[in-house]
Amino acid sequence: MNSSSPSSAASTRMVTLDVARFRPESEPAPSWQSYQVPVLEEWTVLDALNHVKDHIDGSLSYRWSCHMAVCGSCGMMVNGNPTLSCKSFLRELPDQIRIEPLANLKVIRDLVVEQNRLIDGMAAAKTWLIPREPPPADQAYRQTPAQLAQYRPLSMCINCMLCYAACPQVALNPGYLGPAALALAQRYNLDSRDAGAIERMQTTASDDGVWECTFIGECSEVCPKHVDPAGAIQQMKLASSLEWFKRRLGLGGDA
Amino acid sequence: MKTQSFQPQLPTFWWLQRGNYRRYMLRELTSLPIAVYAVWLILALLRLGQGAEAWAAFRASLATPAAIGLQLIVLVFAVVHSVSWFALAPRTMPIYIGTRRVADAWIAAAHYLAWAVLSVLIFLAIGV
């Protein structure tokens, strides 16, 4: 975090932040509030928000923690784009910036959204290891680099929910498990230690699962960790179809 | 403390908002002319079943400027549909050799190759 404050010299760049505020105790819907912020060259949108919080308006609410695109807390809409505000440099943005909470999600206050959609989706899709066999008594599970490579890109998810803000299906179907939860389910499906793929299909191949996805692909475009949830979901559609055919032919069906 | 959260609404014209949304809608739209063409093919089978005279009349109707124009439009949409589909295919079926993921271009190229081979086989089968 940059704790220094810009000088008030004439050369200091001034940026206008138009921030969507929502104070549920006093207003039924969000409203706009503008802040004039003197900024430094190396600042991100998050630094500017921190300046507002520290020096202009302490009542502004938003989530953040690591300031280095790892924790996944500071996602918000910056000029309409789902973005990690700590990764969004002011030098690449105009002097007037529109900041809103992540789209498609319920707003609790100002820029803070409900995260239930992801958490509940992960629980429903069982995004944890369902072991093939108990771990070896005296050693860790073994996995080759090739087995690791299968799921490693999907394991990069930081649960920031930018993909939920990018996905119209999240808004259109309130039950849809969502891009990140499904990508994480596929992360475990592809893990050599895991045997839960068929079990996960109970939800991931249901009416709230992968078939709700129409492969718009914007989730993968906005992902700060290049996870490609859209690709993972299509792979799950393929697996779900193959499983359906297998059952039709009286093969498999062990769950 | 229980507070009231705000549920934002998706605008009716959400699909105009982003380049990716517009490309997606175009890709979905291409299925409509292809559906029209599928009906047209079924009609062809129907006319074929009605005898040589009906078939000849149907073939003549295909050669009219309006029919040729419609077929060209369908062709353009079919090409857009196929190209956009093949562009997405590598993400649906990633292939790993050891720890390396096979480049998307190879998987897309395999689809184009299969397309070409099948087209040649069909042309050979119908004796063009």
C-alpha cells in the first residue's frame, strides 16, 4: 500500500471518482457520489479509494486486503469493466472514473457485494477433494508433473468473482452455480487423486449447472488469473454428455 | 443486524454492452439461417419423393436469383458459425502431452482438416 499522500502542487493530477454508494439504512437504491482525488503516477484505483477513505470520506465501504492481486477481495466495476481495483492503474484510465460494485450480485453497502453466490455454488458443486483412496499412511499423495499440469491452471482461481460480474447468465438465472464454482469443480474432476466427478454431476450437470452456460466467454476474458472458466464448463458439458450416452448404453453408471 | 441488500437488474439490451456479448449474439444468430436451410433441405427430400417432375421444378426454383441470394446469405452465416465454433473447440477439448498443453492452433487445425476431408468424401460420394 502506498501510504504517502500526493503534494498539493499544481502539477498533481486530479482524478474524479464517481462512486456508486448504497446505504441501506437511508436509501432504497444506490446513488452516485463524486470525489476529487489528487493522485500519484503509480497509484491504482484502490489507492485512490484508500485516499478517499483516509482523507475525504471515512464512510465509504469496500473490500480489500493484499493490494497485489492475490487475495481477490477488491473486485469492482471500473468504468463498467469487472476489475481488481488493486490491478487497475490510474495512468491507464481517464480523469473521470466510474466505480460500481461488481455487477449481477446483491449489494450490501457501497462497493461491497454478497459473496453467497460463489460460496453456495462451491458447496453445491463439492469443490474439494473426494479421494480415490485414503492417503498413504506415512507419506503424501503422489502426483506426477503431468498429472499436476491437467488441473493447475484451474487451481489459480482467487475467488474474486469478477467472472460472476461478467456473466449475464448469473443475472438471468438466480440458481446458476456460476463460472468460478463450476471451474473449481472441474479443477477437482481433473485431479488424479480425485474420484468425485460423477458425484459432482448431481449439481454441475443439473438445471443450475453447466448447461445454463451458453459460452459467451466473458468470464475468461476478465479473469485476472487466466483461469478460463468458460473452457472448463464446456469440458464438463462434454463429460456430462459422454456420461449420459454411457448410461443409455448400459455402461458405467456407478453412482 | 439484518440489513436490506440491493439486487441490481440486468438491462434489456445487456448484449449490446460489450464486444464479447455482441460477438456471442452474432454467433447465436447464425443458427437461424442455418435452421431455415435445414427446413429447405427437408423440403428438397419431400419434392424428390414426389417424382422426377417435382424434383426438376424444385431444382429450377433453386436457380432463381432470390434463391441463389438466400443460399449465399446462408453460406456466409454457416461459415461464421463454423469458424467461431472451431475457434472455441480447443478450449473444450484440451490435450496434454506430458506437462505441456497442445497449442490451440493445432486443435483448431485438426478440426479444419476434418472439415476438408469430410467435404471431399461427401463430394466424391455424390459424384460431383
